[in-house]
Amino acid sequence: MNKVFNSFSLSLILFMTSLAISTNAARVSISEPNDHSFTHVCDPARFASFKLQMSDFSFCDAKLPYPVRAKDLVDRMTLAEKVQQLGDLAYGVPRLGLPLYEWWNEALHGVSNVGRKTNTPPGTYFDSVVPGATSFPPVILTTASFNESLWKNIGQAVSTEARAMNNLGRSGLTFWSPTINVVRDPRWGRITETPGEDPFIVGRYAVNYVRGLQDVEGYENTTDLFTRPLKVSACCKHYTAYDVDNWKGVDRFLFDARVTEQDMAETFQPPFETCVREGDVSSVMCSYNQVNGIPTCADPKLLKQTIRDEWNLHGYIVSDCDSIQVMVEHQKFLNDTKEDAVARTLKAGLDLDCGDYYTNHTVSAVQQGKVRETDIDNSLKYLYVVLMRLGWFDGNPKYKSLGKNDICSQQNVELAAEAAREGIVLLKNDDNTLPLDNAVFKNLALVGPHANATLAMIGNYAGIPCRYISPIDGFSAYGKVNYAKGCDNVACKTDSSISSAVEAAKNADATVILVGLDLSVEAESLDRVDLYLPGYQTQLVNKVTEAAKGPVILVVMSAGGVDISFAKNNSKIKAILWAGYPGEEGGRAIADVVFGKYNPGGRLPVTWHEGNYVDKLPLTSMQLRPVESKGYPGRTYKFFNGSTVYPFGYGLSYTQFKYNLTYSTESVDIKLDKFQHCRDLTYINGTSKPQCPSVSTGDLKCNDSFEFEIVVQNVGERDGSEVVLVYSKPPENIVGTHFKQVIGFQRVFVAAGQSQNVKFVFNACKSLRIIDYAAKSLLPSGWHHINVGDSGVSIPLQVNLN
């Protein structure tokens, strides 16, 4: 999403940007959205100040439908004026009273000032009026809560702060978030931004966060979704099969993801389809990479035919920044000229260019006969309808009262702390060492490169937080803290500081070691090459543990998994916590968990692999299933066939839960008519084949369902939350299927000694289907199994195709 740093020089980028702005400065001569006086475009007083009569412009007639108004606005523009609106900085049309607008704003886990013109208008910026915004934990940790209502609540809090900042002239209304790429490989640098490795969970996160950002109360299911009001506009990115940034000389700008149709249909596309169909997102961003030889932003099958026509997007499609420039200057796709590339992407369905290729080269593309002006008109209408739905033209009285007091509110700060607490995962707790009793453990040693973490806790695409609560701050509320960093930084290139950490541990009642990664190791434009703690961190942990007087608690901050087998197997390390990157309130959340103010219930949203995993397959191989001929072990919990440090979905608690099944559906019986045909499946040799192996879900009405109910009982002595994860397993001996897949989950709070009834209802087609080698969605007959986590509850379910 950032500018093209390692292919273009940063100085050249800044020069070109400033040149484009100065070249068009004469066009920007009227009130802009970031002027504090600006409220909305169609303000009669505003038009009067420009000596214009608003009634002369039908696009300001609020009685007319949005598409009619958008068409009127576009029809009034000259070709030259139209193309000036096609970049992320839309320059406006002064003679029509149309101001400029910056489309690029970010809100991945809080309102961010990341963008083309950081800290300057237009776009999001912070200053003395709005010095910061709530910085929630980056997405991977929030996902670990497995709490859909939390995800939506965070979206609602972020959009409220965004609206407040917009009222104060310090942000736009269109936010290019969330990131919903599936984590295919633990080395990918952008895991911190994503909801993990399971496409179903990624899709559920997308729906909830987008709904939290976009939904206006009372208008969630408006009949005409093209005119549904928006609180702010969200964007699901990066579409599609994007998960290589910069690995051993292979970068995202030149990477061609060679993906089977099976993997596209089963893994890479479903989160985006869910985001569009169920989240009703108003924007999708295409990615830098090619998919099977074609840049995603230039592929009409991926854009117009799929997102627009098949999924029915109610909004616009935008490029990742400078993607068209990358196509021409680096991918050299089909040796296109700049005009060729602009024409190709417009016709493919790309409405908005985050960059200046559309702005600078579309007029000549039209003049050369390579693209029609009507293609431009269609894109502009999609864009302006979204701005009308946001109230940019007419104002939005519902949010008019929001202001500075709604930013960094105590409620939002507490929500950030709660999100961090809910996401933290307890990986080890020998002898029930945790939680610590602060009446006993009064003197603490806090050591490691993250013991005084601040900036590292908020990850990337973060703005300026309301405040930082570091681990030192958090633990100081529970006892006396003796801090020794042990390493100069995360790289930990020398062992010169380890001795001070060792000395601190010798006299402490308990020692907390905080290690892990940060954006110098895993980040956009930076993939990992190994899965170990950097530098001397492992030596730090071992030496401090050996010297410690009291119990040792290891806290790992990271996005991707780390091979900490040495600590897992060290009996002197009594407890291990994964804290992701826990956001601005992270230090408080970690301390609250260690001292039992909060009982951890998070689960790992990615598999933690052993270090030798990276030797078995390159990051650039896109296959998810094992490839026996190459020795590839497969990817994600659905297909990986090896041993792990910690598996997907793993997480402990300070209490114990017991599941009891109360009832379940025994079978799904589907009677096929003469137009519904049995489909063959390949089985392991020697397996008897059912008379009707499967049926295409596309041939079914898909209204058959199954359900079950369990009682979750807290049989321990502490209140706690339990994540109930439900998997489906296809009938045995079908070649090439997943081992299991998540089909549902709920997080439930159960007081000590109490129980909660939890009910699940599933659509048979969606939850039991498999995707075959030809990318067909099939419902197999036979015995499926529904497994509830690792609880031992396995529910057989017979699918009969008659």
C-alpha cells in the first residue's frame, strides 16, 4: 500500500508528487474539505461565496436520486476536468463549485495519518487540535479474540473518531481499510495487518469491521444498496492472491502469483466475496502483483466480471498506490505505453488510480482512441455516488455534533485495552504459575527489548495514539519494577547488555522477559527469512532464566509465529504469553493478564511452525496442498501435514471448560431432481465409492441446514471466556481435500461453576462443501464430522444424496 520504495527512489516519488500538485495548483482555488469552514459541497452560502447560484446545478438537488445527480455532475465536466478527478487527489472543478478531495485515508486499527501527504491537508493529519486518535491493537491480535462483536465495536469506534476528525477538517471520509489477505506463509511481512490464515475467519472479520465502519444505524439493510447511507467508506484490500512483499530479491511489484483455480476459489477469493456480498463494502483495492501473468488491476475477469458483475459491488475499485506505473515501468506488461495501461485498466473496471497515471495520461489515451470517454464517466459516477452516500455533498446531520471529545474518549481507550486483553494468548502455564499474586510477587524484573515498548506496540498503518502504556507502566501498577533491556533493540546484535538483565533476575520475586519482533523484521516490503527470535534474544532468555530467583514468564510480541521450542521445553520458564502487537494500551493489558485481573482466552489465528519449515518450501510457491514430488508439506492448518510449535486455534485459560452435547442434526437428506446430477470424486485406491459421490452446490437451492447445541461448563475456580471453534471434516478417503476447516465460532463468557448453552446453525452447502481440482464447489455424500475444538466432541453427520 505504501509508495514503491524499493523500485522507485523515494526522492523521485516526492519530486513527481510535488510537481503534480504544483502543476495543478491553479485548479485548486476554492474551499477544500480540510478548510475548517467546509461542511459540505452543496451549501448555498458556499456557492454564493464563489458567486455561483447553487440552484443552477442539479447535482446539488437533494430531491433527485444519487445516480441522476452524479450523471449531471459528470456531464457538466470537460474531458480535461474529468481526468483530474481520477487520482487519489481529485482536484475538483472550481467553475462548478466542486472542491478537491483526497481519497486516501487509512483506518486499519484506528484513524491513521499514513497517506500521500502525511500531516498536511488534504487527507488525514494530526495537529494541536487533534493530537492523536485511539490506536487499537493491530488486526492479527484483535482477531485472536475470536469475538465478532468486538471486531464490529472497534469499527464503530474508529468510524466515530473519523467522523469527528472530518468535522474538524482533519480527515476525509473514505478509508482504505481493512486488509483481508489470507496468511498463506509465516514469513509474510504483513501478517500484522491481517486476520490470519483461515479464509472463513478472515471473511467474518471483514464483514464485522466493515459494518462497524460503514453502517448507519437504521439503514443497515436499505432496499437500494447503491444509495445506502454510509458512516464512512471502507475498502477491502489487497485483491488478490497477494502475500509476497520482498523475499530474497523477489518483490511484490514484479511477483507473478501462479495460483490454481482451486486455490483461488477455496482460499484467496472467499474473503473478498464475503466482504462485498455480506459486508456490502463500498470499495475494493487491487494489488500490485500479477496473478497467472496478468496484473490484478488490469484483469477484467477479476475486476469487472467478478467484483462488479458477479458480486455486485456497490461502490468503486481503486488501485494500490502507483500500480499502473508499476505495470508500465517495472512489469513492462505487454510493453504497454502509459496510454495503453490507462486504457487497459479503465476498461478492466479500475475506477480510481492511487497515483497520477490516470490524471496525467487519460486525456491522451482518449485522443489516441484507446479508451472511450464513457468509460471515464462510468467510473466517476461510481465515485460520486459513494461521496453522496457519505453526505459529502449534502452534509450528514446525524454526525454533525461529533467533535474533539469523541476522539480518544475514555470509552475508546478502554475498548483498546479490552481488545488487547481478549487477544492475548496463553501458550504455557506449568504448575498454574499464572496468575501471579501481587501480594506475594512484589519485586519484578522486567527485561528484554520489548520491556519498555511503545512504538512497537502499535504496528504499522498506525496514527498518533492517544497515549502509550508501556509494559513498565503496566507492571508498575502491580509492584516494584527493576528494568533491564538486555538487548539494545529487537535485532539484539550483541550480548553486551545481557549481564544487566541477568543481575535483575537474580533478586526478583518474578521475572518477565519481553522479546519478539517488530517492523524492522516483519513489515510491508519486508518478509522474514527465518522463524527464530532475532540476534541474541534466545541467549538472553536462556541466561536470564538460568539465573532467575523466582518464576520466569516469557512474553512474545510478534505478528507471525516464532519457533520458541527452546522456551516451551524449558521447565524453568513457567509461562508463555503471545501478545501480538497490543496497541496503545498494551502494557496495561499484558500486566492485567499476568496478575489475573483478566483471564486470557485468546486463540492463535495462525499456525506457529518449527524453524525448519522455511527450508521445505519457498515463500514464492503458491500451493497450499502438499506437493509430494517437491517435498512441500502444505500450508495453513487446513493442509499442513507436519509438526508444529503451537497449532492454529491453540490457547489456554486460567480455568477449565467442559463441553456436553445436548442435541444435533443427524443427517442432511437431499433429493435430486432430473436436472441435478451426481458428480464423481477421486478416492484413495481401494475405497468403495458411494452411488452418488457428490453434487454441485450450484445446482442446489442450498437452503438445507444442520445444527447442534452444546453446554459449555466452567469447571474451574475462575471466571473466564471460552472460544468455541467448530470445524467440519469431509468424508474420509477423498483425494485432495482439506483435513478440516473452520465453519463457525463463538466466544462465550462463563462464570466459575456456571454453564452456557451455545447453539450453532449451519448452511450445508457453505459448511460442508469441498472445492475440487477444477474449482467446482461440490457437496460430498457420506459421513462428515463436526468437531468442536479439541474438546473431544465429534458429531457425525450423514449427507444423503438420493
